Amino acid sequence: MEVPDACPACKVNKNFPHVAIVEGDEKEKFDLYRCSKCGLLFVYPIPVNQRHFQEELTRKASFSENWKKGMRNAFRKTLKECENYLSPGARILDFACGYGHFLAVASEAGFYCEGLDISPGAREYIAEHLPDIPIYTQLDEIPSDKEKFDLITAFEVLYYMPNPGETLKKLQLLLRPGGSMISVVSANRGWVIWLLSCIKRAPVRLNKNDWMTSTLLNGRAYYAFSINSLVKLMESAGFMDLRTSRLQKPATEKLRYRIPLFIWLVYAGILRILTLEKIVLHTRAHVVGRYAGDNIKS
């Protein structure tokens, strides 16, 4: 069975328990591994079919005003944290900006904003509703000699990058020395799968109705980060002074986190073993790193 030479996140570990076999929408099967050092869950080898990106290329804007309001309120809370280390009028790049909700909030707050997204539908929406904000399709389109950014944000996107470490290094080149990078992910609790695989003494089998399949695999994403593995990934890309925090869960998901963790894990484990119901495997979190300048690691 083929395994990588080193963990894609921490870069040093070579111990990868085979924790799950995942069946996708088209009956294809993926092998899921977990780094025993940093907790990264990853598919290996990387699937050739990048279905997620094909979907993005045809996706059109479709959301309610209430959803847009909720998104922008959430981004205002994120921006409030950013303001602790941003000066007035700072330059911000939102990588994989979607329909520009963070850009709208940051622009309203007086920051200079630019965005990047591969989706024509998203870029068209921004061009119509936020015409003063420049939007790029690829990182290579951003001139290397233009003024650097004070902050780059990456909301819920690094799992979709075949090589997220290289993506972070490219983004780092666009930051001024002392600039910051914020990476937000739905951080997995992959040790739950690992524990179940140990109990069963075999890889756990997941189907297309599981969270792990619907948002990690099926040709969409390649990784499920733990908070620790995201920190290690950013460290290996050259970021310093890393800080982490957990973001507030949506109201619909708050209740289950009021249940004591031990009781929830026992309950979820029994459901997994007996009924193949899904386990709660993630929590939203973000990691902030600082670019010191000219310290990109090879």
C-alpha cells in the first residue's frame, strides 16, 4: 500500500495508521490515513478527479438575504479580532473569497481589499455588488512587484489544495514583512476515527452519508485538519508567532457541545459501531501566523 514519505502538514512524521476506507458517490474507494504526530487526516494518493473545482467553475450565486446577513455578521466578529494587529487602511487579500462577504465587511471598515476566487459566478457577483474591489482568478495573476498585503485570509479552503503547503508559501510572498495570515478550517477530531479503528483492529468503513465523506472526500477535498496539524502546516511554510482560537459554532450545532464530551463520545461511538450513524468530527477554528520576511522554507 502506497504511503507518503512524510506527513503533508508536520513534514517529519512517517507513521500513518490506515484509519478508514471511504466509499464515494460513484462507488470509488479512498484510503484515509492519520498522522500519529499532528493528527492530520489525509487521502493518499491524491485523487486525480478534482470534482470540487469543476463544480466551482459552474456554480452560480444562490443564497438568501438572511444567510448573507448571517455570514457578514460572522465575518464582522472575525474582522474585530483582525483589527488588533491591523492599522487603519491596511491592505487585505481574501484568498478563495467566494461571494465577497468578508471583503464587503472589511471594505466597510475602511480597509483596502482585493480578492481571489476560481468561480466565475462568484467573481460576477462581486463585480456587480462590489465593483471597486479587484478580483483575481489565480495567484499568478497578482503582479509580483505590486504593493504587499498586511493581511491575507483563507476561509475554509486549504483542504481543497492538493499541496496546501506550497499554496501557503505562494501567499506568503504577497505579504509584507510583519504581515499576517489567517487560516480558518473546520478542524477534525480524527482521533475518534483512529480510536474506533484501534477498537475494531481494522480501518473504519465510511459511506457517502458521513460528514467525513461529504466534505472531505468524493473528489472535493484532500485533507481534514486538526488544529495542531494546521499549526504545523503553517510552521513548515515559514509562518511565526502562531496563535489559535475556536470560532463560535452555528446555533444549530451548539446543543450537542453542551453534552459532556465523554458522554458524547460514548454515544457517538456506539452509533458508529452499531448503526453506522455519523460522528461529530469537527469544530471551526482559526490560526493566525506572522510573516517575518525572507524566511520561506524549501
